[in-house]
Amino acid sequence: MKSKIWSKVTFVVVALVMMALPLASACAPAAAPPEGEVPVAAKPHVTIHNIIDLTGAYAPIAIPSEKGGKHFLAWMADQGGLDVDGDGVGDVIVDYRWAEFGNVDARFMASYKRFKMETPIIIEMWSSPNQEMLKPIVERDEIPMYGIGFSDPQLYPPAWNYMDCWSYGESCAGAIDWYYDEVFEPAHPGETMQVAHLTWSSAYGRAGEEPSTRAGENNGKWEVVACEHCLTHPTDPEVMAYLTSFETMGVDLVWSNTIVNTPAVIMKGLHKLDLYPDMVHSANLWAPADQVLQINGPAASEGYFGPQPVYVPACDTDQAGVKFAKMLHDTYGRGEAWLPNIQYMRGVRMKANITESVRRALVGIMDRDGCDLATACDRITGREVKEMGLQTLAGYECYGLCPLMGAPAGKDDRRLADKDQIVGVKDGKLVLLSGWYEVPRLIPEEMKAQGYFADEEIKYTRTPL
């Protein structure tokens, strides 16, 4: 009996000690910061927001992307925060607020309404359909949207939607143009290449159809002969039925504006039906070749290719941005052997662009108002981030994660990048198939007629660097 009583007493004492530890830690005096450095508690704060799909259709790409972004923010916090004056010491604490919407529209809108009450200065958002839906709303609310969906209607006419990259139509046309010049035309001199779209029936899925059709009509290199739409998670029989139909039409290249699961099924179908290499498959950046190879294995991935706007860890090993991403993952990751991958690189770049835009806005406010940094943090709004930050990112080095930012290219341009390189699977391995090039600039003629984009030009073919 005494033993049981003693055990209970011991348990209670240990429990009380464990409960007291956090309190003792909280009450303990904080360690003094290095000489000359401002204590974290005394530094001003800014907040950035994100509405992301981590459990819905976009999860395979969003999860590694968000890991890269959060690791970047953790690294920045360890540097003392956002370095505004460039002296190597952090000056502003960046608070990060995010919401997971599971690719459900109602949850997306609920998250936006909740964040709006906090007077956000910039919101990262996922999915073209939701971003298109919010285009007039963020313009009304004067909140710059940092979009991870790149459908062309967000660009035309320009508003408060900013894209991490070019439009899906521009990237699609650039990849098709590369394949025509480097592979198809040398084997079929003087012939017009036949292109088919096999993609999702959504604003995102259809995004490359009209621009690539228009580009082909203007450059004379290819003709879009079919636009078919499959399930979000297509089956082998569904896809192979489309591919069989494409074979009778003489299709040379199939494009898909989806995420990695759909191109993986299409590639399996091409090889099962023995259509490769007469028919090839390419898809947008959200279906990176490294993930297709991981899903399908070498045999069923052979010949797949697609454009990417960042350096690739598996191929660009000597690039400074790749080394930076590996450092982030080694320091803050959990040892996943498959990271950093292409999407991880994208996530780091997203947060780097966002925080750099905030930094530039703070500098602009201090110069404009003659105020100190703390006051600038209190005064910053979405308008400053848009006009002093996002709109000025052309030429930004972005930690070497990609070539110099080439956009915005003009006062009406809402893209933050305009370059791609082609990455694919050859002989069972992930390889770089092209150098960097500027994507075509496919501004609709009616936008020019309305007076927009007067300082830019329409380019229906890519421009190798």
C-alpha cells in the first residue's frame, strides 16, 4: 500500500515539475543578443498570408513546395528576420499565416474572408479557378495576389493578380516550339506538327489551349487538332482511348495542363500502346519530370519532358540556388531523400519573391515618408507591396534559384518570370534537354487595341538566351 501511495505521489510531483518547466522557461530572463543587434521582441513585424491546398488535388506539388517555403522562412528567422537595409542582420520579423483549403471553393473563400479582416499586404494563393474568381475582389480590396496558378485570363486585362511565372499558355507554346525546332522539324522538314491537348476541364486545365492554338496559327510550325478533357484522376482505359483516337489523327505531341498524376498515366498509355516515340508527351511545370520518373519508373517515363522555371537539383548541381536549397533542407528538413526537388525549389523562390517585395516596399515607404522602419511596418499596405515591390522584381537575383528575374517586362505585366528550360527523362535518367530561353509573349491583340501592354511586344516563338 505504501508503495502504491509513493508511486502516486511521485507521479504527481513529476507532473507538476513538467508543467512548471515551460513556465520557468518563459519567466527566465532571455539571453542577451549579440552586441549591436536588436532583441527579437523589440523588432517590428510584418505578416504574409497563404491559402494553399495540402490535402486536395494539388497536394503532390503543394507539399514539397510548402516545405521549401517554410524552410526558407525558418532560415530567415534564424538570421534575425528580414534584412531590410542589406547589412546582413535581420531587421523585421516576418509572421506567416496560412490556411489549408483542400481544393474546396467554399473553404477557399472562407479563408480569404478571414484573412481580409487582418488587413493583409499580400496573399499567396493556389489554383487558377479560385484566383480567377478572386480577380475582381482582390482588386477591389487592394490586396496583391501572389498566384501559383498561371491561367491567361488573370493577366488580361492586368489587375492585382501577380503570377510566380509566365502564363500557362506562354510556357506551353515555348515547350512545343522547342520540340518542333530541336526534334520534329529536323526529322520532318517542312511538315506542320500535329498537337493535341489532353487535360482537365477547368480554367487551369484548359489554360494552354487557346494561346497555343493562336501561337501555332501565327508561327506556322504546328496545328492544334484536338482538345480533350479527362478526369482529375484518370484511369488507364480512359487515357488509352484518347491516345488511340489521337493516333488515327496523326498527333505528334500531346500536351497536358494538369499535375503529375495525369501525365504519369498518359506516359504509361503511350508505352503500353507502343506509340512512343512517334507520339510524345509534355506537360506544364506542375508535372515535373523528376516526379513522373518517381511514380512510373524509368521504362514508362522514357521520353517525357516539360518546361521548368527554376534550376533542377538533380541536374544543376553546381548552381548557387541549388546549393542554397540543399542547405535549407539539410538544416530544417527531416532527411527525406527525395528533397529538395523541383517543387521544393519553387517553394523557396515563392517565399523569396514575396519577402523581397515586402522589403522593397518598406524601403520605398521610408524614402517617401521620411520615417523609420517601425513606422514603415505600421504603414505598409498592399498598394506599396504591389507598386514598390512586385512590380519592380525584374532583375532580382533570387538567391540564384533561377536566372535573373525577367519580368515584369512592362507596366502592365503581372508575371514574375519569363524563362524556362526543358527537363526530361532520357535513357532512364532525369536530364536537361535545353538551355534557358524566354517564353513566347502571347498578348491578345484585343488587349493591345485597348491600350494595354504598349511597352511590350507579341512574340509567337521562344527566344534562346
